[in-house]
Amino acid sequence: MRNAIIRSTGAYVPETSIPNSEMDKRFGEGTGAKVVEKTGIRARRHMRADQTTSDLVVEAAREALTRAKLTAADLDLILVATDTPDQPSPATASVVQHKLGASKAGTFDLNSACAGFVAGLDVAAKFIQADSTYQHILVVGAYGMSRFLDWTDKTTATLFADGAGAAIISAVEGPTRLGYLGGVLGADGSFHDALGIYSGGASKPAGGDVHQYVKFVRRFPPTFNVERWPMLLKSAADKAGEKLDDVDLFIFTQLNLRIIEAVMQVMKYPMTKTHYTMEEWGYLGSGAIPSTLHDAVLKGRVKKGDLVALCASGGGISMGASLFRWTAD
């Protein structure tokens, strides 16, 4: 009888902010206003030339470790959820282990696109539930998508950004309704070719004339998230033995504020029951949910005993939702 709790959170967004006025200069007057109208994004963060994805992860991880009153030596496992790794192989989590000095931790990367952090939490919780040798697991969602932008493509350059969010997942003993309560994962693989970085892998190795750009190849169904997110959340709540009406805070994929507004309207909950950060940070992919959760923690939106629901979708189309009973002070 042991369970997993979110012991602490941390986040890092780079200092460089690219406002919508820069999008106007690059793509024409009025571009920024349209971006706000459609997505709510007013600026986006980009990492420095001397930074890479593992650097973002390390910064977020250090904050989470400090807040948990742990050191890197306490970590048993490092799980990095990203689709912008430092390199295709080896895993970015191994780079992070070295940079942190977490010498006893196992490592692996998880690529579930923008649903990666939610999937990572599910994996970490089940590691802890199944194996008593795991006490503290670092789960980080990270995005370094500025390195894969085509600056002639305003559909991607205006949205995607860089950042990381971390959580320390720790074990608690005994019967409890605290911490991880349940989660569901899913996908609609028929859209595997709709959005992604379609080079640099075995099907199209990088080099020569091959450019590694993130691309919208074809449209997603415009109502996909509005239809699927409530269903995902209901499935996760049923699995957890909880009611959605009892959720204190919903954290969603941070690509589009208008979609979050529509989903909350469909579920008949006020926007005061969610939290968002895309306005000033842009879209942080698998780093969006954990960094937004951390921002909510810092701003007092989450308190001990609250029921927190996370819901994500991304390229693939990968999907996930999970519920936690908050334990941190």
C-alpha cells in the first residue's frame, strides 16, 4: 500500500521574450493581433544560443529539488518528456543526470509529444506503486522548439517557444487518498503525419538539404480538443473514483486559450477553475502543463487537499489526463 505524491514543482522559462510586435515586423502589421485573437499568445520565450533542452531541464529540476528539500543524490530515476531532445540518441535524461550530478538515478526519455508530462507522471506513479526501491523520481517536461522553427512560416513561428517544468514524485506509505489517484492515456495515430518534425530520424535522416523544421502538414479536426478533453477528464475521474465537479483546478495544454475557454464552457465550469500562462510564455509543448502548474502553485492557486486535474493532447495525436490530490503545503 504505497502511492505517489507530487512533492514539489519547479519551472524555467528563458529570459528572452519575443513580443507580438516582432511578429508584426516579420509577418506584417496585424499578425500579433490575430495571434491574440485566435490563441491568446502575446509573447513567447526563446532560449539563448548557448542553451539546449537539457539546460532548461536542469534549471527546472534544481528548483523542484530545492523546494522538496532534496539533493540530486536522492533521485532514483530521471524521466524527461520531450520531443526536442538534445540529440536523437543518447537520451537527454542521461545528459541531465550528468549535469545535475544525480549519479544513482536511472534515466530515460519519453516522447508523447505535448502529452509527454502527463504520460510521464503516470509512468512515475506506477514505478513507485510497483517497486519499493523507488522513493524519488524526477519528471520533467521540456521544449526547445525555437531550434526547429521555420521563420518564414507564421503558423509555427508565432506559437512555439522554449521552457521546462519539473515535478518531484515521491513515495508515501500506507492506505491513502492523497497524491496520484488515477490517469488515462490515449492516441489517435491516424494523425501521426499532421504535426511534427519530420526529419532527423530513420525515415529521413538529417543532413544535406534536409531541414529539421516543425510543420503543420494538415489540419487537425477543429473541435478535437473541445470534444475529447471532457471525455478524457471524465474517464480519469471515473478511474480515480472522483467527480469532476469536485476538481479545484484544471491545467490544460497551453497552446490555445480559446480552446480552454470553450472546454470550460462545455463542462460548465468557470475560468476561475483553471490557470494559464501561454499569454506571456508562448507554447511550451510538454513543458507547458508542469510550468503552468508550478506558476499556479507560486500564485497560491493550489493548496493542500485540492483535487487537481491535468489534461493534455499533442502531436500523434497523443492524449492523457490524470488526477492528483495535492499534498504539498
